[in-house]
Amino acid sequence: MAEESKKLVVEIDAQTYSLIEEYSRYMNQENKKVVNYLLNQSLKEFVTNYQNLKKGYVDMASINLEISDAFTVSENEAFNRIDYEE
């Protein structure tokens, strides 16, 4: 099965364009192939970083839940004392 291609037009600054052209000539590749490769690598890295960040937040939420559960009894005792003293 052939992979469907989509066209995306993106404006880039002149310096970036020059770097892509220079690298493409050096590697004897079309600009399009170089840009596709760079975009794919960048997206893979972004997704990996995002997944790691998301996992970190989930792990931290679990730790925070354990901490709040551990102090629920003592906080309830403190609230009861405050209520009785007023």
C-alpha cells in the first residue's frame, strides 16, 4: 500500500533555508527529503519528551495522593480541635 503524501507550505527564515540547502547538497539529497527527515526526528523527540513529562505528572499525582492520604487522619483531628475550641 502506497503512503499518501500531503503538501504543507511553511515559511522559514533565510538562514535556516540556507542551512537546509547546504546540508542537502553535502548529502546529495533533495531539500524535501532533508526537511522530512528533520521534521520526523524532531516530532519523535517531542513525542518522547511529552510522554516522559506526562508520566512524571502521573507519578507525582500518585505520590501526592499517598501523602494526602497519610495526613488525612491528623488533619481531621486538627479540624476537630479547632471546632471544639471555638
